[in-house]
Amino acid sequence: MSFPLPPFCRFSSEDVSSQNQVKASVQRKIRQSIAEEYPGLEPVLDDLLPKKAPLIVVKCQNHLNLVLVNSVPLFFNIRDGPYMPTLRLLHQYPNIMKKFQVDRGAIKFVLAGANIMCPGLTSPGGALDDEVEAETPVAIMAEGKQHALAIGFTKMSAKDIKAINKGIGVDNMHYLNDGLWKMEKLE
């Protein structure tokens, strides 16, 4: 699964195809997937995804799905891929995802929607979590910055990123100031 542009690069409410309140069984399945993917959210999951609050799944172009509670996008996924938190949610709970760090030189490219190249992660300012496998959601941190600047989906394992050290290591899925970041609420 590779994308020529990040899914939210030019995203707006016009990209929404449908919004549906999901049945209780679907809601349970989504909660379970999120709980398994992000065990660190377990203590706050009932606050984030209250059992009584309606969970809305928004289907968008390019097989993109958003999970909303009270009109606020909290998670997204592509096709049937893993759920990934929005950056706003990640900034509230910064330790729920594995982290990769890009060097200072890569920051402006990541914020322009570029995918994350292996050398930007393996250079002196970069950092990798060696346990991360291919096709894993990761928080993209930046050298010298406190908050994540993007959410990525690894194309190869951390070990391979170090060993191969060229080409795209992580697909940029969602970054600061993209369409999803700007969409604080979807009415």
C-alpha cells in the first residue's frame, strides 16, 4: 500500500462520501481494534470512545475512513488497515505509538507532505525504534521538537531502514497543517 500523495494532503469536507452512525457490534469491533493497536489508551478509551456516544464512521475518497465522536475526528484508516490516531489525539496522548525521529533537514519536507526517506531517519539527528516491523503505524518526531509532526506507516522494518538506508522508509499518512489537521470538527 503506497500513496503518491499523503491521504490528507488536499483533504477537505468535499472528499466525504458518506457519514454513518455505526451499529453497536461495529462500534465494539472498532474499539477492540484500537485497544489492541494502542494498549496505552486502555485507561482513557471509555472517555475517548464512550459506549453511549454515537460513533460515526465517515467514508471518504481513496478508501479513507475517519472515526468521529461528537463530530471530532479521532482515528483514521485506509481500506481495512490499522487505525491510526489523528495528530491532535496523539499530541494529547504522546506515548501511545512507537516513535521514529527525523533529522532537522527532513522537517520541512515532511511538513510539505513528503514521505520519510531512510537517510533522514538514520543520520545523526534521526532515531529509530528497533522493534518496529514493516507496515506499522508510527509517530514521526523531529529533532529538537517536542510534539509529533506526522503519522507514518512503515514500508520496511527499522532494521531494514538501517541496513538498506535508501529510498522511502515510511509513508507519510497525516502531518501538521494538512487537511485533517485543519478539520477540527466535521459537522
